[in-house]
Amino acid sequence: MPFNLPKITKALLIANIVGFLLQKVLGDGRLLALMLWPWGDAGFDPDMMAPAFMPWQLLSYSFLHGGFLHLAFNMLALAMFGAPLEYTWGERRFLTYYLVCVVGAGLCQLLVGSYALSQGADPYPTIGASGGVFGLLLAYGMLFPHQRVMLLFPPIPMKARTLVIVYGLFELGVGITGLQPGVAHFAHLGGMLFGWLLIRHWRGQPPFGGRGRGGPKMRIVR
């Protein structure tokens, strides 16, 4: 139940819901400056309604969503994977991890979107908590690799580690081939990449140090 969720996970759920409600009340047009825009030479374009990139967008974009289903799936994953991670790490470390994944996902998408803009593509914004959620999925698979989870579509049970590998390969494949346009696949991969790097940093593992040196102990359920 939502009321039994740990504090930070619940706060993130509420913040995302509030952001979505603001979109419905104010309209997306008034929240354009909170969406993640590519980094280009031009500033605000009154015809395209495209603001320039601003640093705060690396966080604010994650609290806006493209529709109810987009929000619902992200919040379901946030509750499913975020709660056990917060109970394991504690509030401060969990929040740090989530925000690093969100910013890392935004940076990767910023690179991809800015490159596309330099090649003549129209500027487009990125929104959604998926980068942070994919980071949580990666962490869950690393800390609880043999825990069984159930896919929604199709409803197939599998180990958490297998789910991470499947989703990672899928995102990489469709991102490279462009078979699923309109989805920020490289942002998803960026969230996973930065989450993986942060966990290795906490564990004192390469490229941040020798294996097993430095960093706090982390519980691994087998």
C-alpha cells in the first residue's frame, strides 16, 4: 500500500503526481522551461516554442510526464523497486542514488538531443522519471539478483538480474535502430549507467579503486 512506503519513495511519488497535476491545470505550454531541451546555439524560438537548455532542467524534467499511463508505469516501478532499496540503503543514500540517476539520464539525453539538433532535427523536449526508474531497476538487480519479479507485458516471472539484462539490451537495441521513436532510450541507459557507476564507487570497485576497498558495506540477497 502507498501509505506503507518509506519516506523518500513516498515523497518522490507525491512530487511526480503533483507535477502531473500541474501539467493538467496549467497546460504543458506554461511548463516548457521545466522540460529538458537540447543544448543548441539558439535561445527561445517563439515559432517552435522551444526554450534553450537550462541547468535546472536536468532535475525538473523528471517530474513531468507525457500522459497518465506514462506516469502510472513509472510510479509503479518507483514503488516496486524504490521501497526495498530505500529500506536497504537508508533515506539519504537512496535519494542521492535516485537523483544521480535522474541527472545522469538527463546528461545522456542532452548529448543525444543536442547532436540530433546539430544535424538539422527539430528541437524536442524530454520528460519523465524513466531515467531514475531504470537506475532503480539496475540497483535492484545488483542488490537482489535472484529475487523473482514479474513482467507486466507479457506476465513472465524472471530473476531480477535477468530482467535488468533483458531491459538493458532492449533499450540499447531500439535506441540504436530507432525502431521505437518518441522514447528517450538513451536516457534510460544513462540512468542505468550512472547508477552502476555510483554503486561501484560506493563499493570501492574499479574504476574508482581496488575491489573491496572503501565505500560502505552493501547487503546482497542471494
